Amino acid sequence: MAMTDKTLIPASPSEDDYVAQVTNAEPLPLLSDADPFALFNEWLREALAKEPNDANAMSLATVDAAGLPDVRMVLLKDADARGFVFYSNIESAKGRELAANPKAALLFHWKSLRRQVRVRGAVEPVSSAEADAYWATRARPAQIGAWASSQSRPLPDRLALEKKIAEFGLKFGLGKVPRPPHWTGFRIVPESLEFWRDRPFRLHERLVFARSGDGWTTSRLFP
């Protein structure tokens, strides 16, 4: 790209565009009626019905040893009142960062619904039983891939990865593929959740839950 070239950024919406974006949205729940996990499950169900793919995708933010943020997309694999779970190689960049600083932030963005959910909190490992149960649901090639990939470390070329996949394929043959010791799940235990919904003219709705003992305090924020 030449120095004079400009990135193609869409123009700001017109008044008519704004009005057309959001027409019949139901209001967010009253603060007294709000349950963050029930509301999240409701929004996720709608996203699963409307998003073209990976409605359970979420950005995961961590920080490295220098305090520099890292962010990447991962897949939500479980969610309940205990928190939000994803699985990974613990020797990856995110695994090492979470070992050193077990705190993280998540962002779900459902473009088709014009909604997002932000989550912040401490991170803890899932139990071995939980990790084993989820591992058993993975397709066999994905299981072998988890053994073959030295995640986040330098790869000389694609052939090197394919060779390792072949090696582990031969090692396990037709038998059961065990869960690698370096592969498990992480649970983000939320200290806060923010539900955001698009409204015309950037006057969005923001509903925040903050943990308070065994319950939650709720508040709304200016957009």
C-alpha cells in the first residue's frame, strides 16, 4: 500500500441508517429482575440461532510479563454460575501468561444481533474430570493435533507440523487418544459482566453486574 493510499473505512451512518439498524428491540431487564447468567444464556441462544458461525467465539485478553496486553479468539465450551470455560495448551502464550497472572477479560460480540458481553475476572483451572470429559468429545484428528502442536512456539514450515501429526497418528494407532498433560481447561470466574446493546445514534444500552459477596450489584452506564 502506498503512503498516499487510505484504508477503506465505512462512512458514519446517516440518521435514517441509525433508525433502521435497531427497530423492535426489547429493553434490557430491570435492575431488580436481572440475573447475569440467565441473561447471558438468553443472548447466547439467540446468537446460536442467528450468527453465521461460531456464536460461542470470544476474545480472550491476558497480559504478558511486561504488562503488555495479548488478545486472541477462543471458543467458549461451558458457562454456568461458576464462570466461562475454554480449553488450551497450557504451554501456549496464553497458558504461560495465565500461569503468571491468573486474570483475564472476555468479549463476546454478536454482530448479527448488535450485542456484546464483556467479562472480567480471575482464572482457575478446571478439574481433571471436566477436562477429560470435554476431551472425549473432540474429534480424533483434533485430539492428535493437540499432541502434535507445540502451540505458540516457532514452526520451521508446515511440513514439520504435518510430520508430527503423522508421528502421533502412528503412535496412537486405532486406540484411544489420551488427553495430553499439557492440555486442559481454564475457567474465568467473573468479577463483573457488562451487557451492551446497540441503539440508534450511539446511544447504546449498558447494563453492568459487579460481584458483591454471593450476589451481584447492578447499574447502568452512560453510552
